[in-house]
Amino acid sequence: MRKFFMSDIHGHYTPMMKLLEYVKFNPNEDTIIFGGDMIDRGPDSGKVVKEIKALQEMYPSNVKAIVGNHEEMLIWYLLGRSSMWLKYGGIEAAKSFNEVFGIKSQEKDEHIEWIMNLPITEQDEDGVYCHAGLDIAYGLEEQPRDVLWMNADELFSYTVDEILDYTNDRKMYRGHNPVHHVKTDMARVCCDLGIGVLEPTYAGLALVDITNQTYYRYSAKAYTISHKKIQLL
């Protein structure tokens, strides 16, 4: 059995599916954690959410998903707290949701409810999984929602030893801040390759193979997939 992590898909359904097909992902045997920011920026937010929700409901032990700050912006918008979602890819996401589910439908409501109930963290024997970072002043199950916005400077203000003490010697897998390569300092693994954010020349989507400590990179420019080792910071 293999274990994977994929974060910051940002509405890019085709790259997501091509990566899963490339590694012959088998949800009966393999495990995957989706690290938030499934929506916005790309053209197919509705299709991405529909696929992940369906996978999770069919294989609840092997498919997990957590919330990202873009899902949080959607929640704020729906609750009337803020319209900032519309400025950061929400218009494209709303269009995709309407195309996939209809403007008003029970199916659409069910997918929105699923998003609103996503957890902030997941954990297992191999790692701790979050969108942006963790506040070590709180327990893993008690994280405040503002950690969904934690930037790299905040996260890396903790030492490697502080993180590993907090996680019981498990690596933390996260996205949120785009990088050109999946990188680790042996405590934190940064997995967001910037699809929909960086220029296509540099942007990609990563499927991180936790079991083998490698990753598969889908190139937003070349539409190709390469297999690489996780780099040391």
C-alpha cells in the first residue's frame, strides 16, 4: 500500500486526474490525503470537489480531505462575512459549480455542506497533514482556523526539533505557499507547486509519494509528468 498527499489543486481537474492515473492510484489499497485549496483559480472547481467527495465517500478509510484557506473564503462568502472570495478565484469557481451542479440543486448544497465540514488536520503513523501550518500552542485536534492562512515565515519560525517534538517525530505535509520543487527540512514538507498561481513556465501540481519520499510533478506548461526526489532545504 502506498500513501500520497496532494494539495492546492485550485480547480485543475485534468492535472489531478492525470497524476492519479499515472501512478495507477488504487483506492482499495492506496491512501491519499488532499491538503485543501481544491477550488478557485482553475476552470474546474466543481469537478475537482465532486471527484474528491465521491472518492472519500466510497473509500472513507483511504481517502481524506482537509480544508484550505480558499475553502475558508468560500465559507465566509456563503455566511455573509466577506466577499474576498470573489477576488481570489471565486468567480471562476462559482461558474464551475453552477455548470457541474446547477444554479440551485440539492447536489450542489450537499457538496457545499461537505466543504463546510472538512477538518483542519489529519494525522496517521506516517505524518501530520495540514493546509498551511500548525500552531504548536494548540493540540492537533484543537487548531484555530487562522492556521489556514499561516505563511512560511511563521511556520519556519519553529525549529525542526520543536516541530518533531510536537508531531511525535512525524513529518508535517503542507501546501499553501508555492515552491518550485517539493522540499523538506526533515520536519516540514512543502508541497504546493503553484498551479494557477505561478507563471505556467514554473507552475505545476505535485502528487507526493509519502511511502517512497518522492513526488510526481505535472507541468502546467508542458503538460507532462516527471518523477523526482523530494529536495532537502
